[in-house]
Amino acid sequence: MSDIKHKDAGAIADAWQSLRRHTPARIAPGHAGVSLPTREVLAFSQAHALARDAVHAALDVPRLRTALESLGLAISTVHSAAPSRAAYLARPDWGRRLHPDSALPEASEAGGVVLLVADGLSATAVQQHAPPLLEALLPKLSALDVGPLIIAEQARVGLSDAIGERLQARMVINLIGERPGLSAPDSLGAYLTFSPRPGCSDAQRNCVSNIRPQGLGFEEAANEIARLTHSALRHGCSGVGLAAKAGAVDALPR
């Protein structure tokens, strides 16, 4: 312990040190000789461990389902073609395909918006942030035909295409755990796809990213998702196509 104190006591602060209060990013770490201060090395190791834990964590589906039941939507649970977490990480394409034994509800009528909650690369983010985000979002979609709500395990973003096609959805809103960063192991993303079907590219989606209390707040994220959803349904497209429509992304007030 005395050795650690001695090393940090000799650390030289960075001139940008005051900027650290504005961001969790690793800026202005200072230095001790030609090395990082011990406290920075330890903080990096901790952040790396949290990110690894988030990637490998399993989604607690019963607990998530209980948290979502108060929303009043029919809830179904499905699984991708990846049989395990190890397989999911090694074969991203399996995470985009629906397991043949997955039971989905009856197809939605034309105009339906399907909600998908998927573990992705951070089940931690989904477990903590999907329920409060949906609670903020659903009132803003009250004029639309919304439902059902699908919980998906071992899922990639593209799984929403297979599910959306099966349910004949006009649109899928996929809330999924994003790849953890070293300052954000619990970041939730929302991917919106109009007319989902296998083969859709990421250029056909809109994304609202870094949804979490320390990033984009739930109310602000819900406003953006709702705005994009209404715009996509009105203009008949999402992604790059929506951005290309004159005034499409500003069609609703912020």
C-alpha cells in the first residue's frame, strides 16, 4: 500500500485535468514518469472487467418479463439460432436468425409496430434500462397500433428482420444491449426498421444510442424514438431513405 501511495504521490497532473468533470471518457490521465499513474491503471482494469462481465452476462428473462408486465402488452419470448453465449459471440450470423422452435404470436395487422427487447452484447443494459425506457415511450406511441412485445435471447440487431417479417409488422423497434465501452458497460440502443425483412442492411435502420442515466436519458430517448417512428411510418421508409426525405427527420417537434 505504501508503494502505491508513493507512486501516485509522484504523479504529474495533465493540463486538461479540469475537463474530466464533464465526461466519463479517459482524458487527461496524468503521468508518473513515462507511465500512467497507478490509480489510472487500476481504473482501466476495473472498467475492462465490467465490460467483459456485461458481454458474458445472461439475461434474467423471468425478472425482465415481470418488470414489463405492467405495460399491458402481450409478451412472448424467443431465442436466436445461437445455442449458447459462446456460439453467439463466435457466430454473429446465428444471432440474426430465429430459432425454428421459437413461438411467435399471431401476425400483426397492417400498420403494426412490434417492440423487441433483445439482450445483444449487454444484457445488463437491457435488464436495467429497457423497462423505464418503454414506460416513457409507450404513451408517445399511443396513436399507433403497438404490439406485441417480444423478448429475445442471444440476439443481434438483424433478428428484428426475421421477427418483423413473421409478424407482418410495418415497423420494428429493437431495444438491444450495445457493445460495452470502457466507460459504458450498460449502454442501450434502439434500432428502428421500417418494413423489416431478412436482408435489410443497417443503412435501412435508424439508431438512437447510449440510452442510460449517464448518457441519453429515458425521456429524451423516448422523444427521439417516437419522433423517428412517426416520421418513418408517414414517409414509408427508415434509415438513409428517411434522412433523404425533405424535412422528414424534423417533421415532429422536438
